[in-house]
Amino acid sequence: MEPTNVRPFPTGLGATSRRESWPLIRLALPICGAQLAQAGMSVVDIMMTGRQSATDLAAVSVGASLWMPLMLFMTGTLMGLTPIVAQLLGGGRQAGIRPNVHQALWVGLVLGLVSALLLRLAVAPVFAWMEVPPEVAERARDYVGAVAFGMPGVAIFLALRAFSDGVNHTRPALWISLIGLAVNIPSNYVLIYGGDGFTRLLGDATPGWLADLPALGAYGCGIATAIAMWVMTLAMVRYTQKSRAYGSIELWHSPTRPNPRMIAELLYVGVPIGVAIFVEVTLFTLIALFIASLGEIVVAAHQVALNYTSVLFMLPLSLGMALTVRVGNTLGGGDPRLARLVAWNGILIALLVALFNSLLLWLTAETIVGLYTHNVEVQALTLSLVGLAMLYQVSDSLQVALAGALRGYKDTRVIMFITLLAYWLVGLGGGHLLGRYGVGDWIEPMGVHGYWIGLIAGLTVAALLLGERFRRKARSVARRAEDG
């Protein structure tokens, strides 16, 4: 594998755009596919347990609200490896990549084991605090306990994915995520429905031993999820062992013991990313809790609009992740001036994607919402929320692209603080004020629309603050390089 050193040469944004746009998109598209495949597993779990019983569906939904934030925190923390690897590769220092990846694997293993222990031992008090009905809580405990066995595996997968992304090789995550989805679906069918499922499928031709399989419901869904996690992990390990795409790195040769200095660098870069992702997830979780009292029509409309727009968000999110790699490569090659142009080019592409997403929402919203629900009230309210979602596409795409560029500079702590301010104080606090109380005699309480306006305000503040931070960071790095 050749290092991606960037030779300094006079260039402007136009020349950089012609040179960099396709490599960025080529990196981003597999990331987007992998994100969609992994989201597809959650969709499949919800759909298949929902067909078993409402209690199993509730158990999976409640259980996922606990293990998903833990997994996303691990994802963010281990994403700190990507800019580290990208800068080493860009600077032609491949020898430093293997030990850094080994440190990420040690960190991932510890995070996975701690997450598994939390899910096995600490969920009962949480369910009691949430006042989850006893039968749902019992099935949710079984579901989460089964998923816990997959957490160490998925942590290893996430570390290897961060490494592969950092060396500009994003396609393995796509194909292996599709393998995970392909394993998850039949495993769900067998374990959730048991013999009854095979009887419905095969009728009288069902062998007796298949017909006698127990239907495990939510517990079976958890086992299937853990199986899919370990299959993805083993596939990623095997791929990184055998593929020639990683050149001379030889990842699995000469294991490295835990190195406090390297681990500290990974955590310094990665933990703020994990916290920022956790903050974003809890923002939407808390909004869902706040609007629960507004009635089932409001809750349904909010969920449909959020689910639909979240799918479209995968493309700007993937562009931001790819931009981390390209900026890191260029900085590692010793050209901070070009790195700044590479980042601005990615931000402009994210702006174009936002405009495309807004157009897509405008053209398809009525048709897509009709696929989710036939309830006329839910449809009407959902369409009004989608109209607000069109307004925040630009700020949402810009803030995720700017965050991706800053991660390429290993500048992640400021992202965390900006996220806390913009999402919780402006987004959640402002949305709750508008939605529940209004503003004095000027604005009446706006219900769910107030919360969505809060989202627009929070994302806009995040985009503005991250833009200013990026401008200052890129300029200061370029000046230091010029001063020698």
C-alpha cells in the first residue's frame, strides 16, 4: 500500500474540488451503505418482534434504548483511531499504524467487556426507574442480557473498521455489514418464532424437530443480534488478515502490549467523539420522552418524520466521516494549506447534498409518509414536521461535515463542548420552552413543532460555532507550518 503523501503545489479551491471530490465520494458511499445496513438490523428487529407480540416489541424497543447508546459511545471513542491512522498513512509512517491499531483493540475489548457487564447487571434498576411494566421489563432484561454477549465482539469490529477507514479502505465495512444483516434476518426468524414460524412457512412439510423449536421472542432477537455481531467481527478479522489492500502493515503480526502513551492519545481524540455522539442520541431520546404526554397521534407523527429524515442524514454523515480521512491524509503529508482546501471542498459538497435532500423531501414526502401510516391525522402532522426538517437540512449537513473536518485535525474536545451547548441547551432547552410553555404573551406553547424548531436552532448554532472553530484551527495550523 502506497502512502498518500500529498505533494505541495499551488492550487485553489476549484482545482482542489476537481482533484478531491471523487475520492471523497468514493470513500463516503461505502460508509453510507454500511450505516444503512446496520440501521437495517434495527428495523428488522422491530418488524419481526412486532409480528410476534406487542410485549416483545416493547421489550426490544426499551432494551435497545439502553444498549444502543453504549454501542454508539464505543463507536465514537474508537473513531479516534481513524484520524490517527490517516495522518500516519499520509506522512508515510506505516510502521506506526499497527501498534496504534493494537492499542485500539485493547481499548475496544475493555469497553466491550464493561458494556456487557453493565447490560447484564445494571438494567433492572434502570427499568424500575423508567417504570417499565413487569412483563415488558422481564423480557427486556432477557433481550439485553443476550445482546451483552455480542458487545466485546462488536467493539473489536468497530476498532478494525476505524483502522480500515483510516487507510482509505471503506468497502469492507459495507460488505461485512451486509453479511451481518444477512445473518440477522434468518437468525431472528428461527429464534423469535421457533417452530411456529417454520410451520407457517412450510405447513405440513415441517419436520417434527423443527416444529418443536421454542419461540423465544425478544430473547431470541437478542441472541440473533449477538450472533450477527460476532459474525461481523470474525469476518473483519479474517479480511484484515488476508486482504492485500492493507499492504505492508501486517496488522496481525507481532502483537503489541498495552501502551499508556498510545492509549492516552486514542482516548484524548476518541472520548470526546463518543461523548458528542452520546449527547446527540440522548437529545432525541429525551425529546421522545417529553412529547409522550402529547398523545399517540403526535408520538406517531414525530417517530415517522424522524425515521424518514434519519435515513437521508446517512449521506452527509458518511461524507463527514470520509472527510476526516481525507483531511487527516493531507495533514499527514505535511500540507496544511491543502488540507484546509480539502476540508472546504467537502463542506461545499455537504451543502449540495443538503439541498438535494431538501428537494427529495419536498418531492417524496407525501408518498413516503403514506407508506408508513394510513391515519390521516398522523399523515398531516408528519408532513408539517417534514416541512421543518427541510429547513434544517443545510445546518445539519454543514455541522456534521465541519465536525468531520475538525476530527481530521484531531480537534475533538471543542466539538464535544459545542455539541453540549448547541444540542442540550439550545436544541433541547429551547425546544422544551417553545413546545411546553411558549414565550410569555408572544408565543403560545407550540407542542411538537416547538421541539422541532428547537432542533433547527440547535443545529444552526452548532454549524455556526463549528464553522468558526474550523476557520481558526485551519488557519493556525497553516501559520505554524509556514513559520516552521
